Amino acid sequence: MDLPVQAILREVGPRDGFQSVKNFVPTDQKLAVINSIRDAGITEIEATSFVSPKAVPQLRDAAELMEQVMRDGVAYTALAPNLRGAQHAVAAGVNRLAVVISASEAHNQANIRRAIDESLADLDAIFDIADPNGVDVIGSVAVSFGCPYQGDVPLPDVFKIVQAYLERGAKSIIIADTTGMATPNRVDALVRDFQHQFGEVQLILHFHNNRGTAMANLLAALNAGATSFDTALGGIGGCPYVPKAAGNLATEDVVYMLEEMGVHTGVDLEKLIRAAHRLQRFLGYSLPGQVMKSGPRDPERAAQLCDFCTH
Amino acid sequence: MDLPVQAILREVGPRDGFQSVKNFVPTDQKLAVINSIRDAGITEIEATSFVSPKAVPQLRDAAELMEQVMRDGVAYTALAPNLRGAQHAVAAGVNRLAVVISASEAHNQANIRRAIDESLADLDAIFDIADPNGVDVIGSVAVSFGCPYQGDVPLPDVFKIVQAYLERGAKSIIIADTTGMATPNRVDALVRDFQHQFGEVQLILHFHNNRGTAMANLLAALNAGATSFDTALGGIGGCPYVPKAAGNLATEDVVYMLEEMGVHTGVDLEKLIRAAHRLQRFLGYSLPGQVMKSGPRDPERAAQLCDFCTH
């Protein structure tokens, strides 16, 4: 295996997770979770989404939350599905703004009710707000590995949107497997083609686990040279427009696997496991993360962290 | 990636899964599940374990079940934890007998209440029964990637048991990650060392998902040259002596990923998904398999198979 010496994890649970929870999670609980993630050493956190409170009432506290979380040393990102969301996000003082366009027309319509060309046309206005305010834009391409309406999505359709982001000045690109249709061979091909076409641009992979392949996809991406990944504490999340979506890769599971393979993340696994337990208490149901249940490999550490980890 | 053109899946759900279920699954339901797995094209099924009915009452119907399942074209294996179990299994007419020894003393004591040397001493008597009856022996090495009591397990301790099996005439070796402590780098190293030391002996990898790494481990094993894997319908199972064990790799998730990568399994994914749904109805709770929830990638096939798969 050909693994990098370090990797960067971008925590998306507070956005991708809390938007999928049935009930509104109180702002102080969201803040406690975000702070515990930061204290574990995660340096990039997607904290919320500036989306219509009618469409996603779970995140109606986006502006208040952003005001509270801003701290030195951690880059807080917010997602914005459209120009109006971007205006609110920049006004709220985000460091980075994540924008999303789907690589298939059908999913772009379902997700943000726009044709792809309409979304692309909005980009100029979004950059016009972000740039003078010193806000970096991260361009995310949804359903990059397959669309639940269309099936396969050709790579040129994905890269056309990447190109549009980069031409306008995006600093990083998220390639998202929104509905868990990626497989390791598809990931390997995309990562290598991306690097060939776009060189040193930061590529962030965002995998969902709907078909059980997310961790294998991450391994394939690492092996092909990718080093940045979206993960979510406890594995919460999943696209709200994909029923029975299975959630994200759990941040603590990824930290565990990477560190065990000698890939440095700079994250404290034990603090992260405690943060996942706290999140689970807030939400009141069992989360999909596995390391938060089984603990690290060392029997003594596992026993200290999880009363049910070992004998 | 360097992937093989085909792989063999050995179904262990009827043994590893049904032994972990709280209530006794009626024999006719077990048979229905086994038959639906066979009808999907799986050619090796570990159907039960000849274990003390006091220790594992869920499998007290082992002899009756074996009598019912014997059919042409499918190799039915039963597990036996000791000589007495092997006697019963051979008398019941199994094609293959799986025997287990742990690579750590502490786990061998917990699992079968014997020192490793005692288990090794029993092997001669087991082969003495199996050989004249034409029963192949598969030697399984538990906790090969780590022990929940001891932590790391040195490779020589694993290979010492492999060697003992092979010297007595075992045809295949199972390397089991009994408590989900394997990581892709450990898998890569073990598979390559195994091939170096034991050449063409059939190596079967058995991964549990306690720490979320099982599918990544399978990918690493494939990439290192392994082609045989234990999987369990719906992802049921897990060692009964490891609390909160997270189950096996779901057979249908593995078939899905392998076939999508061009690795031929000879298994009909749609039949397997239907079999997993049937198993879930029998057990009455949600199983960890993902493809049984999300369906295959093709939107139309997914919609036909799972009413909640797509929009």
C-alpha cells in the first residue's frame, strides 16, 4: 500500500448530521459538540448551513451558532445552497463557504431546485460577495459517483463543475458521494484523473455509507494520493433527500484507522470518542460509529473509555 | 489497484449469526435462510456449529439441520470447537469441518476453555476421525489480528497454529479477526507473509466490523492477493464472547462491491437481497447490511427490490 504520512479531516457532522436529525438540536448542545470536536484537535469544522429555515428548520439557528463558534485556529465553514444563503453566511462571519452543485440535473433539481446552469450562473455573484470579505469558497460536487435518479454520472459532468469552481477562484474542491454509490475502483479512477487534470488543487472526498463501501472507498482514495476527507462525529448525517441514507464515515473510526496505519491526523482519538458519547447522549439514540462502541485496540484504554468495550 | 478476476465467498451467517441471536431461531426458518443463500449461488455455507447445547442453545438443532441441508453442489461446513463436536459433526455427514484455535492463550481459554497446546493436542484425534470419512478440515485461527485481552498478537503465534493445521492435512486456513482489531496495513502484511510462507494453501479471511474497518480490510486483502472471504447474510453475527461485537461483513454488501469492481463472485445479488429481507423478517429487527436497505446502484433495480431504496 502506498499511504501518505498525514491526512486532514474536515468535520461535517454539525451540518450534515444536525440537518438530518428529526428534532431541532438546541443551539447550546450544538455548540458543546462543536467545541468538543475542536478540543480533540480537528482544525476544520463545517458548523452549519445557511439554508431556508422552512426547508431545514433544524438549522434555523445558523447565524447565532456561527457568531458563537468563531475562534482562533479553527476554520469554520458553513454551507450555502444558493446566493441568499451565501449572503447570510458571509454576514455571519464564516471563514469558509461551501457551495454545492450536483453533477446530475435530476439531483440538483431535487436538492436545490435549480438547473445546473442556473447554479453555475449564481456562482459569480457568490464569489463577488466572498472575495472582498476574505472568505474562501469550497466548491462541492454532489452525486459525483452516481445519482439515485440517473444512475452513473460521467466524469466529464463532474469535472465541468470542478472547472467552473476553479475558474472563479475556489481554493478547494469537495467530491461528494451523496448517496453512497462510490466503489473503490471508481474512487481510484476519479482521484487519479482529478490529480492529472487539476494538479495540486486540494481535493476533499466526502463518502456516505449507504452501500457499506465508505471505508473501503476512503482507503482507495488514500492509496491513490488523496489526503483530505469529510467525516462526521459518530457517523451521523446523510442527505435529507435520500431516504434511509446511512450516514457519513464516523470521524473517530477514520482517525482510528488512519493513526493505526501510521497516517498522522493530529487528532486525539480518546477525546473524540468522548465527544461522540456526548453527542449520542444529546440525540438519545445509538449512532452508527463503531470505535465509540468498541474503543481503541489497546484493551486498557478501551476499558477506560467504553464500559462495554472489553471484558 | 491490483484486483483478482474472481473471489469465493463462504457464507457463515447460519453459524456465526444464529449463534449470536438471543432467541432460538426455529429449524425451518434456518433451513429457509440457508436454502435462499444457496439459491443465490453461494457454493460454501457454514451451516451450524456442533457445540454444547448448554453453551450455545441457539444451535442445539445442529444434527437435525445438517441432515436436512445436504445437497449436491454446495459444500456444507459445520464448526466444531472440540473433539466431541467433531465427532458429532462427522456423524451428521458434513462435507467440511471447521475447527478453531485462538492465537492468544487468553482468548482460547475464554472461547473454548483450553490452553492452545491442549487444543493442538486434540487436533490429531480430530483428523483421525475426519480423514477416513472423507471430511476436509478447515483450520481457523481466531484473534489473528489482535486479542481483546492481550492486544497485539505476533504473526509467529498465528503462523504456528497455521503450521500445525497444515502438517495434519488441513486443506484451507481461515484467518479470523474475531473482535474487529484488523486494519488494512496489518491485513496487507499478513496476507503477503502467509503467501510467502504457505504458498498456494487456500487462505480465507474472516473480518468483523467492530471498529468500522472490515470492508477496507477486505479491499486490502484483495489487493494483496487474497480471494476467499467469510461473509454473513445481512451482516449478522459476531463472537458471543465479545460484547457489542458489530457483526460480520454482509454477504450482499461484499457481492455488490466485488461485482461493481469486476471481481466475479457467481452470486445473484438480487436473490441475496431478497434472502436478507427474509432473514430480517424472521429475526424481527433491523440488520446491519447496507445494500439490503439501499439496493444496487441501478435506480430501477433498486426501486424494485427495496421500497425505501430510492425516491
